[in-house]
Amino acid sequence: MSAIFHLVRHGQASFGTDDYDRLSSIGHQQARALGEALKRQGVTPDLGIIGGQKRHRETYDGIMAGLGLDLEPMVLPGLNEFDFGGLLDARFAGREAPENLHTDRRTHFRLLRDVVLEWQEGDIANPPEAFDAFRDRVEDAIQTIEAQGAKTPLAVSSGGPIGFFTAMVMEAPASQMITLQLQIKNCALSKYILTRGRRWLHSLNETPFLDASNTDTFLTYS
């Protein structure tokens, strides 16, 4: 039996605040708008899954509200984002860090690309999580989802796991994870065909909730 796995990145979080792990007002609106768009498309998930982070749950609840469904999700912490703030801190431990490393979007994401590549090569001392551990937990989470036998599973995760899983499905080098991750929009939907132990990319980074009336507000990346 094949499944169409719907994998959603969380809505806009609260970058630069004391708690990134919560949706902004726009993030809540994006999530509900995505659910409404999926309802118009006739999508009815038969399994819900979230990572263990607050922004995953809030996004999932908004999607379900838009769909008009009451589907309690399975929680798989393997779908959590890697600790990018802690990873940047580890990279600059014992040396002068760039100004506004965690509050200026341009500085933060420009540096994150190179830091992730160093992390994957094992070149960062004492990271909050080894890359191999991240890789294994994402794969374990996907295998758990596959084992449920659902035909239309829908999961909410973050850019890192989505970028890694997409690179893996495409048989691309792990170094492509960060390239893909930085392209994934908030509340973007990617679809994968899961069948008989095999996986194919069906679509990437869809935003069916965007149109000319709301793109200026709802098109966000962080």
C-alpha cells in the first residue's frame, strides 16, 4: 500500500524574541490558512504527527482548525529541529561571535549555512547534538510514520528535518540539507510517496494558501 506523506514546516515562529519556539500572529494565520487550502483540495489526513516543539503543536492545531478536523497527533521528538542557536554558540565558543548573531536574520542565516556544513563534517567541538544523532532520529521518526500504515499522514516539523529527509529521498549529499532547509517557507507543504519500503519526492515547498491578496504578509521564511 502506498501513502502520500504530507510534511509541513511550522508557521512563522518568534525569531529574535526570548522564546523562538512559539508562533507569531502571522504564524497562526498561516497555519489556519493552510488547513483551509487543504480542505479545498479535498485532503483528509488519516494520521497526524508532530515533533515535540511548541511551534509544531500550534501549527498543527491551526491546520486542523482550517480543515475542520479533530485528529489528535502522534508526537515524535525525532522531528524536532536541531538546536541551531546552540550550534552557532558552539561554533564561536572561545572566540568573538558576530554582533547580533541570534537577533539579526541576515547575520544568523548567512552564518548558519557554513556552520551546518562544519557540523556535518564533525568539525565543531561539543555541539548540542552530533549530526549523526540528528540524522538517526529523523530516520527513526520517518520509519515510525511508515509503520502506521496510514494512506494520508500529515506531519508538522521544522526546516532541518525536512531538508535532511528531502536530500535523503533524492539521494543527494547530506550537504544539500542546509540548501534545501533555507528554501523551505513557513507553513510550506512537501509531499512524498511512501510505498513498499521506497520513497519518492512528489512535490516540494508548496504554498497553496498564498495568493495575490496575502503573499506580502504570509510569505515568510523564519
